[in-house]
Amino acid sequence: MQHSATAPTGGPLRERLTLAIMFATWGLVFLDRMSVLYLAPYIARDLHLDDAQVGMLAGVVAVSWAVSALLFGALSDRVGRKVVLVPMVLLFSIVSALSGLAHSYGQLLWLRVLLGVLEGPCWSVMMALVEDNSAPEHRGRNIGVVVSAAALIGLAVAPVLTTQVAAAAGWRDAFFIAAAPGVVLAVLIATCVRESRDFRERTPVRRTWRRDILQMLRYPNLWASACGAAGFMSWLFLVNAFGPLYITTVLHQSGTTAGFLMGAAGLGSFIIGLLAPAISDRAGRRVTLIVCAALSIVLPLALLMKVSALHLWLLAGVLFCTQTGQALSAICIVLVPTESVPRHLAATAIGFATLFGELIGGFAAPLVAGSLAQQHGLSVPLWMAAGGGFVVLLAALALRPAARMPAEARSAAH
């Protein structure tokens, strides 16, 4: 099925404004999701939590996020993007702030479940909205810009901001401050971001949710991207959860050195996340994803091969050049699914790939890796992370040309 390329509503100025608002919003979403991990030492001491309970606080978000991204993504394909996104941004900000009022593990756990329900749709709906408001030749670039906010705000700014506030005023105030911008962003989305087209005009008649899902499942690229999403998120969470432990415990480096090395990787993720999706607009999604997946495999192997024994700056350079996480996310979970299915299924397709990724990579993989690490050592999670990168590579090799890819991408995918 061929799909005509439509220009974004409002021209280049509107496209850039939408991009800026979505960048800030996605950064806030990731900040709120990751804040409980950065604040874990303070929360655990105050609420008397053990390691398993801290891990569960992160895991339940992945599960509720996964289901919600699919269900509400599909809803936005039927009723419109903003009618779903604006309430979700406002509500997840309120729930994040309420986390600062929790006085028990049970209260905080249920608030995190609800946070995942509210934040999951933001991912699938926002990415579909960015695509709707992007010129065809700029889709990869724009998605890369927005997705990279997770690295800049969620992985670089968030740990510094939340821990500094927690040290000065307590972890509860850190939740309040981190959630405050959400109200402003909800208003900006409601007033400044436009739907790119009338949903009633572009939605096929007599559609049902079941019919949409069955239609979507016929596209091989969607299954490939779902498998790639599972591999990518396994790689992402295993590297970030067990990498610092491996650096301090096995490589015998200090905590500050581990922070420096992971910070170098985070900065690389931000820069590569900006460049690679834009390159894919010309070089093609498939070939760019293959290169990024291959580089991702190198990152955990560099730790396992103890490159730090040569020089810490060399290891930092390797981590900087191989942290392709945001590029993998943009291409594998957003661009490939949305360009492989009809436009009216875009957010549903993102939600479907996200469901696989979150349940397998965000929830199951860290639990299995943690159990194996206790029995066989911290090298096991890193070998599993390398395996996750290899799964992404296989998924990239399995991709077929998609109708809505730029002409250069379709040529490269052959």
C-alpha cells in the first residue's frame, strides 16, 4: 500500500515549535520515570526498602507503561492525538508529585503503576504526533531530536537535579520540583501544537479496534521492530543497571569514575541520537540501524574485555562512540513501525513495538539478569546486553522496504 506524503500543518515554523515542545515533554517524561532510581538511596533509607523492593518500583512502571502505550496509542489513532496526550501529561505530573507524599512502600508502588499507565501513551502518541507534523524528508531528524531528550534531560540533567534537591531539601521535594513543568507543557501542547489532519477525513470507515490490530499484524516489519525493541531495551536496561556495578566491583574503580564513564556514554547517546536518525533520512533506516546495532554490541564487550586496563580515557571514548541507545529507539521503535503500516495505525504500531520492548527488556531481562548475576557474577548481565544488541542487528537485517520510507531509504533497504 502506498501512502501519499503530506506536508505538516502550519509549515516549517509550526514544525519547529512542535519539535521544541515535544522535546521538552519527552525529556520530562523520562525524568519522572528515572527519578525514583536516582532517589532510591534516599527513599530506601526513609521507607526502609530492600533491593528487591527498589527493583520492583522500576519494574512495575515498565509493565503498566507497555500495556498503556498500546491501548492509548490505538485510541489516539481513532480520536486524535491531543485529546489523549494533554490529559496524560497533566495527570502524570500530578501523580509524580504525589509520589513525594508516599509514606509506605505500598503507596509508592501503586503510584508508580499509575505513573506507567499515564506515561506510556505519551511515548506512542508523542512520536506519532511528531511524525504527523514533520515534512517527509525530516521525519528521521525530528524523531531523533525528540528521542534524544531522554539522554540529555533524563540521563544527564535528572540525576544531578534530583539528587541535589534531595540532598538539600529531601527526596519528597525532588519529586515536587521534577513534576512542576508538566502543567506548563500540557498547556503548551493544548494551545500551540496542531493536529496535522482531520482524523474523521483520514480514518477508514467501519473500523474496529480488533480489525485495526489484525490489519497491523500483517506487516513483517512490525514484527521485526518488535523483536528489535525487545533486544534494544534489554541492552539499555542491563547496561545502565549493571554497568556501574561492574565498573566498581569487577574493574575496581571508584563510584565517581563509574559516574564519569556512564556520563560519557550518556553524552554519546545524546549526540548519536541526534545524528543517526537524520542520517537515516538519506542513507535509509535499515543500513543505519544495522550500523547502530553493531556499535551497541561493542559497548558491553568493551567493559568485559577490561579496556580500562589500558586507559580510562580510552574506555570513556569507546563508551561515547558506542552508546547508540537513542538512535536505536528512534529508528527501531518509531520510524520503522510507523513507516511500515498505514498512517491511521501509526501510534498503535509504536505501542505494539513498545509492548514487546518494555515487557521483555524493561521488566523480564533485568529480573533474570539479576538472578543470574547473584549466581555467576556481574559479567552475565553484560553478556546478555551484548546478546540484546545482536537481536537488534538480526531484526535490522530482516527489515523489508516500507512504502512510507523516503526514496533513499527504500533503495537502501533492498
